[in-house]
Amino acid sequence: MALRSKEKAAERRENAEKRPHATAKYIRISSRKVKVVIDLIRGKSVDEAEAILMYTPKAASEPTLKLLRSAIANAENNLDMDRETLYVAEVFANQGPTLRRYRPRSRGSASRIRKRTSHITIILDEKK
């Protein structure tokens, strides 16, 4: 059971504009595969998260690393934050639109191929 969930949600909405973030949309990797990678960096400092992503042998680590660097640049340039105090506060991958393709099968039938996409969001915050 969540405690103070309405108050926490209101506080998150209030501080949403103040935290640096970056979003990548329509990434051609399933959100299920992306979630394996983003679970590795949640809660880590940005330097540690960057090091983890550089040496993770998954296809989703490359766009996630690019997105992390974009969020860091947003924090430094737009909000004048120091890189040493930043950490990955929230990271999530939502399902995007699915491209549907068809593959011929035996006896004149066809089977559907689903090419899934995802939307990845990284929100950084300063350590207090």
C-alpha cells in the first residue's frame, strides 16, 4: 500500500519542470529489451551510469547512452547544474507504435511480424 501517494504525485508534478530530462521516441527496439538495460542505471550517478552503458553488450545500450548524454548536456547548459552532483532519478521505457509487416507462409497464408518501438525517458536530479 502506497503511503502519501497523492502528496508524492503532486510534489513530483511540481518539480517536473525543474529537473533535467531527455526523451527519445520511436526507438526501433522493443521496450521489453530496453527495460533490461535501463534497470542497470536507475539510481546511479551519471558517470557510473555512462560507464555501465558503454560496456553493456546489448543493442539498447547505444541509444540509452546517447539519451543519457543528452540529458547531462541539458542539465549543464540549460539549468547550470554540475555534472558531479547529478544522478539518474527516473528512467523508463514506454511502448511505442508497432509496425506490422506480413511474411508469406505455406499454402498461400501469411503471418504477421510485429516490429515494436519504444519511447525512452531519462530524468536526472541533483544529490542533496
